[in-house]
Amino acid sequence: MACEILIACRRLGKSYHDIRHGERVVALDEVSLEIPRGQFVTVIGPSGCGKTTLLNIVAGFEQPSAGELLVEGQPIQGPGADRGVVFQEYALFPWLTLRQNVEYGPRERGVPRAEASEIVDRTLRLVGLHGAENRYPHELSGGMRQRVALARVLVNDPKILLMDEPFAAVDAQTRASLQREVARLWAETGKTVLFITHSVEEAVLLGDRVVTLTPRPGRVKDDVAVELARPRDPTSPAFNDYRRAIERLLANTAAPTEVSGG
Amino acid sequence: MRRCTVPVAILLVWQGVVASGWVPRASLPSPAAVAEAWWIWIFGPVTSLSWYSGTWGLYVLMSLRRVIVGFAIAAGAGVGLGVLIGWYAAVEDLFDGVINFLRAVPMTAWVPFAVFFFGIHESAAVFLIAFGSFFPVVVNAAAGARQTPRILIRAARMLGTRPRKLLVRVVLPAALPAIFTGLRVGLGLAWVLVIVAEMLAVQGGLGYALWSAYQFSRLDLILAAIASVGILGLGSDRLVVAGAGRVLRWQRGLTGL
């Protein structure tokens, strides 16, 4: 059970036609990755390395142009509530209140009203959001919006959590508290998490594994298991060893391909 | 208090200009004379001796009814078709050319056609109003639907919304601010067109009164009719804004609407 592969990327490739520059861009090339159930995997790489493309393929938003993606051994059929996505830009429905945003998923899946209301309450408590339920997204701080985004995904009890640089847009203090929150939620719920980030510290802080990608075309550069006890202390020497090692991996990949795209 | 300053000043200057004799009384009646004519138009007895006495309420109702019916048709069809145009590329391909062509023709150019086609009949006025105010509504609804953020579509999909339900769940609410903009513009146009239609194509209504007053050289009644249309147009616009305020509660503080 411990080794059951939940997500399998087999030589995934993604290329698309850049209309503005009239050239083919290879975003991902031969990316193979296996993620066991319950694991927290962080993916890090320079901007433009296709890490968001990888997440979009797992989410079902984009189709791979080569290779295959299996979830529980099956190819996926588009996006679905079994794979909850937390976006950097929150992507809350601005016309729905906080509570209505969280209720959205259960409603769409046809969960009976009473039951939905109960799981919404439980989820709001889980992420610490009760009290502001009737506010609209634009009335909330960035940190609270991201909590709502997390809650509306968790309420669906997804198999997989896909997080696309979720804390890149919030201030440092809020980010630290959200990171602790995510680590706690992961420990409590045992979800499988694919977490995209451009922060080495964040990658080491949260990941069981840190997957580094090369810049265009995105390939797996290395896959580092982080063997540190949780909760992790970013100021400890061991933590810094990991951070240094991963920074070095990224530095090695970034330099030679830094050419102007026109 | 400050809101009333300019209107009161205009009335005072107007009264002063007329009283001083700079402008001949036949070219511009005083505000008091307009008010008096208006009073008779509203509250005077209905007799065969006067073509206008006591007819105001009836004419207002006639114009209102034409605007409401015509605008309701335009709003329903415009929002429905507009959202479909903005969301489905195929629908856009079908309608975009025709709509842009028809939109380029000023609605007043349709008046002779409408009179020939429908005759001097209610349907001519309703046609002009519905057809004319349809265009701003459809164009704005389409623009609003087209600008639905892709990330909200993706969010809905990953939360379990099926593709066929995206239109109702995401595209329509996302387009609502633009839809209300279109409705306001459309309603303004509906008042323009009801006056044009009543002057040329149908009997009764404020536009009809306006034209009759012109033919009888009654400048006081012309001005009273203009003021009446202004009040109704402003009132109906306030209603739409109030409706938008309720529906777009989630936007409060984001826009000036």
C-alpha cells in the first residue's frame, strides 16, 4: 500500500506553436515521474521550465502532445473533482460569497443540501475560516482568499491536490503561516500533493521529494528525497544542506540556455 | 443642496432672459408658462375643445408601455444571443457579420420601412424600439461573455462542473457587469426610439404630443413634453442601476456603478 503509484507520468511531452514568434516551443520533454499515494512532491525550476504545464496536464486542463499520464493506472478524462487545483491567482468566483465558493463543488456534484452544509462547516473550521462566510472575495485579504481556495478544493475530498505556486502572491508572513497550514492539512488528511513553486526554501520545507526541472525544454533534472523530520526548521544546518544542494542543481541548469527568445 | 444649484440657476436665468425681453416670448416661453401648460396637460379636464388637456397620464402610459414591451424583447433576445455569441465561436461566426452590418445602420433609417411594413400600428413602434435597443445589449453581453477569465472556467471544471453547464455557472455571472452596461445603453436608446416612432409612426404617447404641439406652434407644450421624457428616462435608468446594484452586490466597492 505504501508504494501504490497514484500518479504516473510516462515520458510526457508538450509542445505548442508560438503564434507571435512563429516557432514551435517545447515546454516539456520526456518527463517521467511516479508519485505514490500520500506523498508530498514539490516541483521547482526556473521560470518557463514548464512546471505549470506539467500541473495543467495532471489537472486535465491541457493535453500532453507525447507520452501518457495515468492516475490510479487510468488515463484521465479532462479535469475532475478528484484532482483539486489551487491557483496562484486564487480564481475564486467573485460573484459568490466565501461560503458559496466552498459550497460550489458539493452543489455541482449533487451532494444533498444538509450533507453539503455539514461538510462545508467542517472544512471551513479545518482551514480556520468560520466567521467571514458572507463576505465576497474582493473583501478578503490575499491570505484568506487562498484559504478559501484551499477549502473549496478540500471540501470535495480530492485524491490529489495540485498547487500552482499558491503562495507567490502573498506577503512573507502570510506565506509562512499558509505553509504551516498546508503542512498540517497534509498531515491530517493524507492527500497526495503536487506542489509547484519557484522558492527553494518552500520546496524543501514542504516536500517529501523535490523534483527539479531544466529550463526549456523542461526535463527532470533531479529528484531529491528530503529526509528531514517534520515540522521542519528552515534555520537548521541539515535544512540548509538541502537548500544549497538544490540551489546548485538549479544554477547548473539555468546558465547555458539563457538565450534571447526575440 | 449642491445637487439642486445648477437646475435652479438654469430656471432663474431662463426666467430672467424671458422677463427682460431679450428673447421674444413667441420663441421662448417662460418657465412659469411651461409649468402652467404642463399643469393643464396633466390635470385639465378632457374635453373636445382641447387636444391636450388632461391627456398627459394616458400619453405617458402609452409611451411607457411601448418602451417596456420593446425593451423587454431587446433585453431578453440581446442577453441570450449575446452570451451565446461570446461563448460559442460557431454562434459568433453565424451572427457577427449580420449584427455588425445592421448595427451600422442608424435606427431612424428603419422608420419608413417599419411604417410600410406594420402600418400606423403599435407593432411599428415596438419593432423600432426592440430592434434598436437590441444591438447595444447583444454587443455588450457578447463582449462580457467573451472576457470570462479562462482560469474561472478551469476552476469550475476542476470543481466538478460539466462543460455544458459552464455557460450558466460561470459565463453568465462573469458577463453580468457588461450586460448591465448594455442594458443601460439600450434603455436610453429605447426612449429615443419611442419618441421617433410616436412622432412618425403611431398615434398617442409623448412623442405624438410633442409633434402635435409643434404643429400647433405650442412651444410651452413642446418643452413640457421634453421635460416629461427626461423624467421618465432618468427614472427608468435609476431602476436599472438599482437592479444592477442588487445583482452586482459582489462588485460593491470595485466599480463606480
